[in-house]
Amino acid sequence: MKLTKLFFAAVIVLSANAAFAQADSKVATHLVTISIPEVALLDLEAASTTITLAGTAPTEAGSPMTFGAAATNATIWMNYSSIVKGALVRKVTVAITNGAVPDGLKLTVLASAASADGAGTKGTAVAAITLTNTASDIVTGIGSTWTGDGVNKGRNLTYQLDYAGTATDYADLRFVDIAAPLTITYTLSDI
């Protein structure tokens, strides 16, 4: 009887070891969760993001004020990073959010083609925009992308001050001793 109990105990121990040994194999698995954050970042880069645009006063009686190099500025670069959800796309809008362009004049901005830096779906710049206090699209169709950071990366912004459009606009011009600055706001948003 003792031998039978001992044999029976040995079979149970060997069976238990065999059961544990069967749990391990040549293949093992575990779960990995991958998380990609949504990103929407926009920045303006330049040595200074404060610019001054001016007409050139005539030096000869009977001549008009002109708009040349002093009325153009292309020192600011727009950089952005975007990771969109699904098939979503984004756009950048621009508007004057404080102040107003003096009567008789218009202020336009043009975004260049995207620089070669970065990668992804950088979107498409639209034609030059006359700035107002209503937001206008300046770049559309932005997907997951990055443009590079700093000057000479992303999109160059060219500002141009000029007459509003007709010869009668000259009559609207008024001398301003201290010009109030305009605040130009760019916004990266979902479409």
C-alpha cells in the first residue's frame, strides 16, 4: 500500500510538472498600445516680427506718393506642425484682429510655396489676400506635416502696402503723426 501511495504521489508530481511545462512554448505574446497625439502648432519666425510699411513721399510738386521697397516686407516665415485625425485637413487663416488699414490703402499678404524642409501634406497657398478684420484662408489642405522651424523654413510671408485700387482713393489719404500698429493673427484650424 505504501508503494502504491508513493507511486500515485510521483504520478501527480510528474503530471503537475508536465502541465506547467506545456504552458511555455516557442511563441509568446503581449500587447503594445501605440498612441499618436493630435498636433496643431503654428509659429511666425523672423529676426523681428514687428514690421513697418510706408509710402514714399514725392520730391517733386505734382507727383503722387509711391509704394516701392519701403512698402514691401518679406522677412517673416510661417512654420507649422500638424498631425490630423483620419481624413481631416486643416487650413491657416489670417485677419487683422486689432486696428485698421488707413482709408485709401490696402494691405495684402502672400504666402510662398512651402520650403523643401519638412515632410508630409503641407497644403496649398492661395493667391495674395487683402487683409481685413474677417479671417481669410491663406493655406488650405494641410494634413499631417511639419515645415521645419525658423527663418527660411515653412512659408515666406510677403506684405505689400498699396493704394486701395482707384485714383479716387488718393483723396482718402490722411497724414497720421503716430500710426497705431495693426495686429495680424494667423490661425491653424480644422476644416
